Amino acid sequence: MTGQEVPLVSIIIPAYNAAGTIALCLEGCLRQDYPATEVIVVDDGSTDGTGDRARELDGVRVIRQANAGPAAARNRGAAEARGVILAYTDADCVPRADWVTRLAEGFAEGVGAVGGTYGIANPECLLARLIHQEIRMRHARFGEDVDFLGSFNVAYRAEAFEVVQGFDTAYRAASGEDNDLSYRLRGRGFRLRFVPGAVVDHFHPVALEPYLLAQMRHGYWRMKLYARHPRRARTGDDYAGRAALWAPPVAVALLALFVFTFAVGWWLPFEVFAASNQVFLASYILFFLAHLPLALRVTEGWKTLDTPYFVLVSTCRAFARGLGLLGGAWRFQVRGKN
């Protein structure tokens, strides 16, 4: 943005059962140093009083809808917005004071969207710290122009958003809808710009079980994404890269090997069964060891027990995503359902 023009920026937050964090998120949105903003919360059918908490703050417009998922909530917010720039963050994120300013400064000729990065809002938790460090590593690889921006911290030109008709509301869960929108924007010739100085602090997961369930959901909806963008199943994008693509399918293959070894294998001659057990054990050991380089980078060297813990987290994550891939492949690839 150049000259004296100060375009209105609409900050839109989709929220579902976010009563614990929505006030902190909105306080961050309301203290932006950018001079022209409006703040819109789309309460996506919450049952925990999220909308009531949001209404307690002056300067926030709350729109309630029946639960339809974050993609639909973001589109509803865009339809109600007055801004020429649509800035999105999530209800468990706390934008820093210069967040909107940094995003707005990133727009130039041909730029359809500008995105930023995460800070961490709960550094006291080990799992949260490790997840955050891995994200920081991924974002450190970004150049100025990228092919993916996450909806937790992104701003779109309203006109570009309208050209591609916003988020695909068939994504009923938070997984893959921002990838899909990024790819469609790139396909229409818009540039996506990454601005590392635009930061929102995020409450990362603190417990392993819900984190893995979320990763299974990611795997499930990835198959819808790949059905629409098949090239991405081979190449990934600037954030995920190829390494993130191979682990879940390999995990699925290992699960198949497990079934063969301990179900079918009992009916085989002893020598074949013993050999299959050896292959099974060796395969799992190699799979765990394959995650060690990433764990060493995330934990900055094997100085504590954080490294083996992250090996466990990343390998379990691969199996969770793999199981999700299986379910998604059945629905979106085999049955062809939307």
C-alpha cells in the first residue's frame, strides 16, 4: 500500500467453542496500531458461550450461524465485511499490535494475499514448544513469494477473494481449505507473499491424544485436497515439502505389514513367519530412525530427552495421518464424494 491511502481492513475470526481464548484473541485484534479496522467474529454454532464472551468487548461485531465449519464461517465473515482487505486469524491466536500493519504493507501489484507466522502463547508446555519450533523451521525456508499461506494469519484482497469465490465450504473441518484457496489463487495468477514480521501468538496443542486426532483429520481431508489438486500429492508445497508426503503412506504400508505379520503370518511355515517378523521389526526401527534428523533439528541437538520424545510424536503423527489418508481415500477417491 502506497501514498496516503489507508484501506479498511476487516479482521475476521471464525470461532467454534473457543470461550477460553476468544477474549484474548479479540483484545489483540482491538489493539492494532493500524488506523482503519473492523473486527468480526463468526460464531459457528458454539455451545460454550463463545459468542457471549465476544459480545462483551466493545468494537466487535458478532455474527452467529449454525455450525457449518471454519471455511463457511470465513466466507460468512467476508460477505458481511466492508473492508477492501480481509484479514483472518483463528480464535486461539493473539495478534501482535503491528500485525495488520505488517500484512497491509505486504500488498503490492499482483499480490492477492499476504501471510505471516506464529509466535507461541503457551511456551510452558513441552509439546507446544516442539510443535512451534517445527513450524518456525518450516517458515524459515519460505522466500518472499510462496505457494501456500495458512488461514491462521493471512490477509486477502477482497477482490481476489471474490474472484476465486472464497473458501470451499465442502471442507467441514479445519484442514486443507487454506491450501485449496492458496492453490486456486496461484492458478488465477495472484502472488502470495510471506511476511515473517506479521505475527500471531498461538496456543499450540498441549496433549498428545487430541493433537494426533487432529492430525488424523488432516490426513482425511488431504485426500479431498489431492482429488482437486493431484499434482500436490507428488510435490507438496512450500510449507509441507516432500518429506511430509512420504511419511503417512509409509506408515500405512507398515500397518499393512503389521496385519500381515500377525494375522496372515500365523498360517505360513515357521521360517517364513520368522522372516516376516524380522522384516517387520527392522522396518519399524528404520521408520523411527528416519524421524531422528528432524527431531535433532527441532530440539537443536540431543541435549535432553526432548529429542526421543519428538521422534515419538512425529512417528505417531505419521501413523495418525496415514489412518486419516485411508479414510479420506475411500470417501474422496474411491467413492468420489465431495
